[in-house]
Amino acid sequence: MAKGLLIVLSGPSGVGKGTVCSALRQKMPGLTYSVSATTRLPRQGEEHGVNYFFKSKDQFLSMIENDQLLEHAEYVGNYYGTPRDFVEETLEKGQDIILEIEVQGALKVKEKFPEGIFIFLTPPSLEELKDRITGRGTETQATIDHRMSVAVDEINLLKHYDYAVVNDEIDLACKRIESIIIAEHCKVRS
Ligand SMILES: Nc1ncnc2c1ncn2[C@@H]1O[C@H](COP(=O)(O)OP(=O)(O)OP(=O)(O)O)[C@@H](O)[C@H]1O
Ligand SMILES: Nc1nc2c(ncn2[C@@H]2O[C@H](COP(=O)(O)O)[C@@H](O)[C@H]2O)c(=O)[nH]1
């Protein structure tokens, strides 16, 4: 049986990865979502096992030690990582999986899975990006400033991705990503 596609969606904080990914999962119910582990505290309404596996720093470090993470990164003061077994088992079953992760982690996944599909979601402008992070109302001003400064470095790494998708409008961005996945399934592979 053919393996599933590993799809990595990244882009700066607040660009709309989570929003677009939720819309995409509604349109493509066969697409499996990789739930990450993090040491970040839950935001209001976030659930363990749904949005993230929320871990203490010691628990996270032990996941690294035991090689349970496909990749991990430290981002703006917290650790984030992708549980390895779930990704590998999903691909083996022939199902597509999407990872919604930041850029350092995406580049580590690319080293291990060069056959993956790497999609960078871009904001229409940096001003709009800042408005979105601020408007979400989840971050302090200091965190917004930190995330915005990291965003500039992240956008400079766009060249390592296969596709750039602008998130000007949620439905359009979602349609572009759906089209990429459909086209990748039609690709002739040697
Ligand atoms: N196309 C869009 N137009 C306007 N607002 C949007 C659009 N896409 C997302 N948003 C809004 O921008 C904010 C940030 O979106 P979201 O939380 O999905 O970003 P993210 O990239 O997942 O962020 P993070 O990396 O911090 O988790 C949310 O309030 C969301 O409703
Ligand atoms: N390298 C990884 N990055 C991840 C993972 N899960 C989420 N993320 C990214 O972290 C930032 C911050 O997320 P937030 O929920 O605190 O706003 C964002 O870019 C996420 O996409 C992961 O497993 N590995």
C-alpha cells in the first residue's frame, strides 16, 4: 500500500495556520492532524489531547531523551514537538497527515522526510500579521513583540519550502492548500 503524504504547514505566529487548518480538515475529513506536545500553558478553551499535549518541562525533556519526538524546537520561551509514532503509524496506514509547526521544526522534518510537502502560509503584510496576533487576544504585548521579531526571520526562510500560500482570505487559502494536496496525489513519483 502507498504511504500517506506528510504535509507541513508553517508560517509566522498569527498568520492563521490554526484557522486555515481547521477549515481544511472540515473540507478534507481524511486528513489526519498531528497533535503536538508543548510546555506552553493552555489558553482558554484549549484541551489536552485536542489542541496540544500539555507537558511539564521535565516531561518534555524526557520525551526528547526517549526519542519520542520527530522534531522539536524552542520557540519564544517554550518547547514544542511532534510525537513521532503517531506520524509514522498514520503514514504507514496510507493516510495523509498535516503538521502545523514553526519554521525551525519544519526544516528538521525536511531533513528526515525530504519527500514531505512543505507549505508556508504568508500574511498579506506584516501590519496585518501584527493585527491578527493582537486581535486574537491571547498574548501579552511582550510576547507579541517577540513573536513579531521572530516572524521576520521566519519569512526569510520561505525559500526552503515547496509552496507559498497567502492567507488573505480563509476560504481561498484553504482552497489553495486543498489544490496542492490533490495535485501532489496526482504526481508521478519514481
Ligand atoms: N484570512 C484571515 N483574515 C483575517 N483574520 C484571520 C485570517 N486567518 C486567521 N485570522 C485570524 O487571525 C488570528 C490568528 O489566527 P491563528 O490563531 O489561526 O494563527 P496561527 O498561525 O495558528 O497562530 P500561532 O502560530 O500563534 O498558533 C485569529 O484571530 C484568526 O481568527
Ligand atoms: N516546531 C514545532 N512547532 C510547533 C509545534 N506545534 C506548534 N508549533 C508552533 O509553535 C508556534 C507557537 O504556537 P502557539 O500555539 O503557542 O501559538 C506556532 O508557530 C506553532 O505552529 C511542534 O510540534 N513543533
